Amino acid sequence: MATTSKDRPSPAAGLPVQTQDTAALLRELVAHLRQNRTQLREEWARRITRAQLLTAMTEAEIFAEATSVYDNYVEALETGTFEALQAYARNLSERIIPRGVETHEVVGIVLLLRDVLARSLFAKYHEDFDKLNRILDAYEPAANRIANTVAVGFVQERERIIRQQQEAIRELSTPVLQVRERLLILPIIGVIDPQRARQLTEQLLRAIRTNRAKVVVIDITGVAAMDSNVANHLVQTVEASRLLGATVIVTGLSPEIAQTLVTIGVDLSEMATVGDLQGGIEEAERLLGYKVLPLEELAPKT
Amino acid sequence: MEVPILTQGQYLIASIQSALTDADLSQLREALIERVGRFRARGVIVDVTALDVMDSFAVRTLRDIAHMARLRGAETVIVGIQPEVAFAMVQLGLTLKGVATALDLEEGLTFLDGVARERVERGQGPFDRGPGHRDRA
């Protein structure tokens, strides 16, 4: 192979030679980037500020982050492995997402670094156009992959956070509360999707059994919209509760939901509905045989 | 397997112990309807706590028991439906419409006592079905 490359040093010499060539060029490139680290990094930080990216961070912070991104960038160029960079991108995202840094900013700064480095390569090799071309051939794919890795890492981190929050909302939003002996309240807030509806029903049925509930008030004041699927699920919940011997009262149907339900023709004739939560609780107390009176009415008249 | 039927005062209690075949269910229905007359029962409780599946035939038989017992003068209440069973039932559209249900045996007894009391308060016999009577949904 070595003989071949000596005999025919043209680019058509074959892939291994080219790879070797690329590796050598990348080494040269890395050496150049190391040498001009201070100056390039400052130039980069300046351009980030000028482009008004990362406005949520102070200049000192930007510079500190820029330094580590720069070093990781050069290292990824040198080693050709992206695991360290990936880990760093995840770590960086974890730190900056809570501060409100947007996707376009992260992509923007990585692309800026790519530009800054490319310019410095132009400046260094502008006299030897052939060499510049070969250097860029080696640099561009690696740089693009780095930009890709960082952007993907950021987006993945964001998605992970979104999933985590969805999970948290799901768990937070389905409390079944006992307000009196044998009276449960289930306030539903937010959007009901089929999965959540199912979870709500299961939780409610289990609570009916463990608390030996006789009446359940489901309050949907906090539900903004309802479609026929959710409405039917609600009807099913009411019927399943009845099979366990509990009466369900639904309260807080908004005007919009009332209109939707009647317009789409969901049959709610089996469902007891009361205007608001207070009315629902009063009705439930009546069913359970409670009567709530002001204290003075109970005091003996003098 | 035959389902044991106990008498407790004016009530009959059928406690299902294990999964039943269709023949067992039919047999239970016949035995209950016959005994309602023999023991002059005023209420029937069917305890299904032990069942973790309820198919359409079982649900229909329970509904039939309730309706037939009513014709013979006894109110029926189904008790002990498990949460998972209840959920599966409504998804299959098996909702035991017009049949009373209660959480467990104790609740079932309370329910039947309440029905009897209500009727006495209305000036009827404990289990007479006067005009204006509405089935408890």
C-alpha cells in the first residue's frame, strides 16, 4: 500500500491512503486549533454576544462555557469519538435548559464555532488553495457531526424533561379525596387523554373499595374540553362505580362542555349532574343522610 | 359446582365461591327463584366477590335473577363486584341496568333493610311494590 501511494500520489490512490491523509490533516488542524485556542475562543465568545445568543447567561458564563465547548470540540476532532462530547452536551443541556436557553441558540453557537474555525483555516492556508481544500475536506464532515451531536443531545435532553414533567403531571393530577365518611371527591384538572382517563377510573374504583365509599363527586371544573371518547369514558366510570355500589355525582360541567356533549349526542341520562362542587357535596350529604347546620341553630333556644 | 344458598331472616344469600360454568349459573338461577317462594324471602343477595371474570352470560343471568325474583316479590342486590371486573364489564357494555349493586355483603344487607324501611315509611308492607315505586338505579 505504501508503495502504491508513493507511485501514484493522486487523490484516486484509494481509500486507506485518503484516510491516512485525512488523519494527518486533522492532526495538523488540531495542532493549529490548540495553538490559537485563546484567540479563537475569544473571537467565538464575541460573536455569540454580537449575535445576541444565550442572552439568559452572563458574559463570564458564556466565556466559561465557550472554553469547555471549544476544548471538547477540538478533542472530538482529534479523537474522532463522540461519546465524551455527547456526555458533555447532555450535561450542558441539563444546566442551561432550566435557564431558558432555546434550541436555536444552541444550534446557533455550535454553527458559529464552526464558522470561526473555518475562517481561521482560510486565514492560515489562503496561500495554498489546494491544501486549504484538503483541510476543509477533513474538517467539514467532522465539524458537521459535532454540530449534529450537540444539537441532538440538547433536543433529547429537552424531550426527556418533557416526558418527566408529563409523568409528574399525570401522578399529581389524580388525587381521590375522602371528605366525609363514605364520601369521596375526585377533582379532575387539565386535559384528559384516554390513558389518563383509564388511570383515573382504575384509581377511583380502587379507592371506592378501600374507603368503602357510597357516594363519589367527580368535579370537572378544571377540564377545559371534552370529546366523545372522554365523555363515554366518564359514563363508563359512573357505571363501573355503580357496580361497586357507589353513586356518582358529576359537577362543574362548563357551558362549553355542556354544549359539546349535547351537540355530539353523548347519552348522559344515566349520570347525576349538579352545577358546582358545593351543590354536589350537598347532594352527596343528603344521599348519605347528613345535614349541615350552623352552630347557633343547634344551640338550645333561651 | 353448586352455589350454597343461605337464609338469613327474610333474605337469601348466595355466595359464589369459584368460577361458574353456564350450567352452574342456570342452576343457581333456578334454585334461587324457587327458594324465594319456599322461604317467603323478601330479599336476595348474590355475592360475587370471588369472581375475577364476568362474561355476558353471567351478567345476563344475574340480571334475570333480579327481574325474576322481583316478580316473585323479592328485591335483589349484587354485591362484591371487584374494581377490575367492574371496569371490564362497562367496557363490554355489561352494566346490569336496573339491578341494585352494593360494595359487600354488609352493604347489601343495609340496602335491603333500607328498601324495607322506606316502604314501611310510605305506609306499605315492607316489600309491597306500591304505585310510584322507582327502581333504585
